[in-house]
Amino acid sequence: MKPFDAALAKMRRICLSLPDTKETPTWGQPHFRVGEKIFSGLGEEKGVLTVGFKLEMDHADAMVRRPGFSRAPYVGHKGWVSADVARVKDWDELGALIHESYRLIAPKKTFAKWQGEAAATPAAPARKARKTVRRASSPTKKRA
């Protein structure tokens, strides 16, 4: 399987598992959208196969200091990062970065749906909330 096809299969598995997502060809490359907004894409930049995603600015600033990551052309100043697929082999990490992008781009209701689905999966039992006891305030003296 060609590197592009293998990367696209992994991108589809990650992106299309999220609520209200679809794949669209944009600028001649596959991009993934939540609603009508792009949250990730796969493409070639100057002959390098890259995955693009949006991060919180502080996170983007930290990521571009690492080998294999760079600011995305045109939109890097807004937190978009490109990852060189050949140099970044950890698809679990890329999946987490794509999930962050989804969280930043998805409408609040859609994101809440995703969070609800995640919460519905079996996990450790929730702890009971502690009751808080309010103390009665001391009576105030009325002035005559």
C-alpha cells in the first residue's frame, strides 16, 4: 500500500468515528469536516506527506518545536500545524491531536454529543457526590 493510501485509511478511521463528520476533497486533497468546517486534512506540501490540524496556540507553539511538526502554510498563525507523516510515526498521538482540533472546531452541541458518547462507555463507577451541609446563619439584631 502506498504511504498516501495507508495514511488516508488511518485518517478516515480517526476522523470519521467522530460525530457529524465527513470527508471532502478540498484543494485537491482529502479534508475532514465537522459540519462545514475543516478540522483536519491530508496532503502533500512540497513533496512531503502531511496531516494538518488546529491546536490551542500554546500547544501549537510547543508542537512546532518538535521534529516533524511545522506551522501549516497560510493558517499556521491561527494554530494550524502540519505533521510530516514519514517522521511522526505515532498515530495514537496524531489521533489525540486531531481530536483536539475537532474539539476546537466542532459546534458546542456536536462536541457535547461526542463527550456524551464517550461518557456512555463503561468506566469506573462514579463516586457519589458529597452532601454539603449549610450552617444556619446567626440571627441579626434589629435596630430599634
